[in-house]
Amino acid sequence: MIEVKNLIKSFEGQEVLHNVSCLFEEGKNNLIIGQSGSGKTVLMKCVIGLLRPDSGEILYDGRNLVTMTGRDVKMLRREIGMLFQGSALFDSQTVEENVMFPLTMFSDMTLRDRVKRALFCLDRVGLKGAENKYPSEISGGMQKRVAIARAIALNPRYLFCDEPNSGLDPQTSIKIDELINDITKEYDITTVVNTHDMNSVLGIGDNIIFLNKGHKEWVGNKDTIITSDNKELNNFVFASPLFKRIRAAEVEDDNQKIK
């Protein structure tokens, strides 16, 4: 579990996060949603330690990231898996070598054990037999799977995904969502996903935090988001064609019941 308390972050005197408090629950898909400029990327960067907040606390199972020493932060990062928006694979390394990278950097495993772990992770994401290919030789969806395999190589307690479906077609996006969900449940990981994909919201949104202009505007889940009476949330959600169709269907259903 990750708890954020009263987080404030400013850039050049302009406050971007305004006293944000939220909870990312263990074993669940925790989604951060909001318009561009809402502060969701800044929030994620603060939570993983890439940005230092002006004030507030970030508690990893009670351990405050903000007050940690450099050594403690390094130890914590061994418990964190990260899926970057563009996959961030090394073009000059094979799929297997990409997955092995965090094992080489942060573990004392032998080469044989690193290879074994990498192959296991690739098999887990459905890429058995692709270990000797290079990123340029596989599709965008497969690259995302390689990035997920790399993110779970160290068997993390916390998994962060920055726009995991960016640049993918709808069918592949659903498969990536399903994979993230399966891994989260299977390994009881605290997963945090930064997304604007409404399909993801409906598909895997166990715990959803909606940010609006740097403020935490709403908290709920995939079952309650379409019935919320929060005006700002509704303006954001129902701008999506998918949710417009859902709203239209609900109205039609209500009309039929009245008849």
C-alpha cells in the first residue's frame, strides 16, 4: 500500500499539486486520470521519487520516501517496477537482454539464474520464443509486453505504468490491460497506472483517483464512475465517445422502463 498525504509541488512559484492526499491499495489497479495539465504525471513522478515534493508524505507501507536517505531510496527502488510510456527498450539489446537489465543492475543473481528469470518473465507475458529478437523486429504491442516482463523481473511489490496503452490499437490495448490486471492480482502488487484511456478505466479501474487542476477531485472505481454526480468528472469522462454511448444507452433504457 502507498499512502500520499498532503502533497504539494510547485514549479517556478506555480503550484501544480494542491495538498493532494490519496491511497494506492495493495493488490489493486490504482488509476490516476485527468485532463492534460491536471497534475497526474507530476503526482506519479513524485511518488516514484523522480520529483521531490515541496511538502507532504509518501508512505510505502509506512516508510516515508520524502525523508529517506539515498541508500534507503536505492533499496526501495529494488521493490519497484516501472513501465514507461514508450516502453524505453534498449534497441541494441535483445529482448532477453532487455528483461535481464534490472537483474544485472540490482541483483546478485548468477548469469544462469538471470537468464532463467528473464525467460520465465517472457513466458508469463506470452513471449516465449522471442528472446533473441531485437525491439525493432517486434510489434508495438510486443514491445509493451517486453517492457512489462522487464518491470516484473525483480518481482516488485509496486508496479507503475505510465500511459501503458499509448500508441496501441484498441484490441492490443485490451490485452495489455488484461495482462497488467492478471499480474497485479497474481502477485498481489500495488499497481499504479497513469492513463487517459477510458477503456482501461472501465476494464481494470479498481481504485480511481481523478485529478482536476492539481486537486484531488474524486475517488471511486469502475462501477461508480459513470454514476457520479461530480460535474468536473462528468465533463472529463463523458467527453469520451465510449462513455457517450454508455450514457445514451442508459437514457434509452430509462425511457423504455418509463414506457
